[in-house]
Amino acid sequence: MSIIEEIVEKRRRKVKIKGHEMGVKLPSKRTLPVIPFGRDPFIICEIKRSSPSRGVITGGVDAVRQARKYADRGIQTVSVLTEEDYFSGSLRDLFAVKNAFHGLSLLRKDFILDEKDIEVSFRAGADAVLLIASMHDVRTLIRLYRKTKTLGMEVLFEVHNKEDLKKAGMVKPDVTGFNSRDLITFRIDLTVPIKLGCLADWKTRKVFESGISSAEDADLALSSGFSGLLTGEAVMKDVTLIDKLKEAFCHKPGNFWQRLFSIKKVERPYIKICGITGEKDAVTVAEMGADILGFIFADSPRRAAPELLEKIRDLNILKAGVVVLDADRTSLYGRVKKLLNDGFLDVIQFHGSERPEDCHRMAFPYYKALRIKDTGDIENIGLYRCPRVLTDTYMPGISGGTGKRIPDELVSGIKERYHLWLAGGIGPHNAREIIKRFEPELIDVSSQLESSPGIKDHGKIKQLFEEIEIGTAI
């Protein structure tokens, strides 16, 4: 039994004993108007004392005082957890907050069972309710959705996976929440909402749920097609985060992650070909089916001229700028930054000793590349906030292009904990075996495709894609 099934089953038993109002005295009719849900900036801050995944978050915090903290910082939408046993909430919290702040739009976040729950939510002061797709069949979801709309409230329709998304596609909710938390493992994967969001084929406002705890997370969501953010634990612990989230709505960085995960690929890895130095190589690699081109802006025989990016601006493929910075540097090279800002580059690959706390302030979108020497380096992957980290071979004094593979036992260790983005010694001679054995999400190929440093061998490129095709077909 999953945690959500456990919670729902327990709630059904309590409803039979205590009723849908859970023993809370509510008015027989609603006296306050329904406030529009989702006003901009669309940030939903949660009143959340505990959760199954994190345990106690903020103990006996007063709901009204917490709501005041949010309202004082300009928040217009508040989510109130009303489930008692796992989230330490109550309908009393919802009712009290609504009566204290008539102008706030309140989301009742609970495990809604039936139409009676919808009616109780309305009388308690909710302006919107959460419907969890995995809890019900489509017919029930449609009935609950229509009941909510009839009362003038909004629905935040929550999905976690493709099965949930299929249900959402039949309901076609106006507001859809895409949750990054796996309800079985409790793990957060910030790419899950992005991937699911790319598949949504109806008009809906997308809300990014779970895992929003920094300005970088907000940039990731807002640059990937989301218009709303829901955050709970992070703002409960530090209300000043709201200021950073609001600021994120003022600028829209490049949409690299949305574009990458919207690529309709056969069951094969994403393919990045790095060390591109010429226009002909770039065009050939793109035509053969690569997903990302890599351009090195560091001391290397594969160093690219900035003018090359201007020549191939209209080439329809993602372009990564590779930089190698030491730990003391906290700003990106001016020319490279301009290429990113002007749209000639889609993402920055940090391949040096850049510190986790410095990457986002230097560039966004970005991802980090780490050279893996031992299991301790695997631990370091989790220090970076970017959705994916590219793992490369460690050799003293060499940042990349070693032509050597990461030892297999280390690759296995990486894959056990993270989505595998793999570089180092990959080429036509071993791509099929690597893909079959490790099933990487992305492979990065460079030196094994060259006739000389910086010059690609088009025959080897063709052979690589043939081997990949064979490897994924087996």
C-alpha cells in the first residue's frame, strides 16, 4: 500500500466516524465571496506543519500568524493543509485564515473524497480545492471537478505521472499542478513536472509543485512553461524566500530544459556531440540526429570561435557553451555570457571547479560536469541544484577530452542514485555496449569522433549513430 492509499483509507474511516467536517463547527452557509484563484504573481504559499516525507516541519505554528507573514510579503494565494494525521492540519485553520484575511484566495489541500467534501470546503472558506488524479477514476474526477466549478471555486488538478496526465487530458482542468515528488519513494525530481508539462495538450495554467526552495528552482519552473509555483516547507522555514520567488517572475531565462525534454526521441539517450569547431561539422551532426552541440570556450585544441555561433544561429538544435572556471571565479566570461543572453547558446556547461553556490548566479540555464575519481565524487553530485549533472572521467590536470571511460563500478554507483549523464571515452566502438548496459539518459561524445583534435570525422559520426540505433533496437 502506497502512502497516499494509506492516508486515503484512514481518512475514509475517520469520515465515517466524525463526518466530513471532522468535528469542526462550520456555518451552514458561506458568507464571504469567493476570491479568484491564481492572481499574479501566481505563488501559492502553504501552511504546512508536517508531512509524511519530512516529519515535523514547524510544529505548532499558528495558521493565522503564518498567513499574515505571507500576506505581508504580497502573497495573494495560500494553501492550507487540513488533513489531521499526516500533515497536522485542520478545517479550523482554513476557516480561521479566511475570516482573518477575506482577500486571500485559499486552496484547501486535502484528500478530497466526494462531493460532500467539496461542499464542506466551500462553507469553510476555500476558494479552490485540490483534486489528486491518482485517487479517483475519470468519471469521479469529472463529477468532483464540475461540482467545484458549480460552486464558483477553482480546482488545482494534481498529476504525478503519465497515467494521471491521461486522466487530466479527459477532464481538461483550467489549472493543473505537476508534482515533482514520487509518492512511493518521496524523492524529488524537478524534471518530472517539465516532462509531463510538455505532454499536456490542452490549454491550462501549469503550477509547479514540490521542490521549490530557491530562486534557481523558480527560474527552472518559470522558464519551462509554468505560470505558478507552489511551495510549502521552504517558506514555512524561511519566509524571506518569497522575495526571491517574486523576483523570478520579473525575468524569463532561456527554456533549455523544456526544449530538451520536449524532444520526441526513440528509446535512446539524448546525444550531445562536443568539441564542435566548424560550421560543416555542426550541420552534419545536427542532420544525423544529435540533440545538443557542445562548443568549448576554454584552453583546448577544440576551442570554438564565438563567431561560429553567430553563423549557425538558425540551426535547429540545442547549443551548449562549455567553460572551465576555477573555484575563485564568480562571473562568467563576458563574451560567453553575451552569447547566452543573445540566444546563440541555450545552456552553459560548467566543466571546471565551479562551486555549487556560484553556478546559478553566473548563468542560467546551466548544468554542471563533474570528473569522477571515486565514490566520494559521486556524493558531490548532490551538492548541485541543476536538474542533471554530467559525469566525466577524472585524469589529473585534464578537464575533459581524455578519451578514457569512467570505471564501470563507478558508473553503476552513479546510476543507482542519479539520472545518468555520461561522458568520457564514448565512441562508435563502445556506444552500443554502454547504452545496453547502463541505459544512460544522455551520452556526451567528443574525441572519439575526431580525425584530429577539433576536426570531426563524418564517417565516425555516421557509425556512432548506426551503433546507437542498433543498441536501442536490441
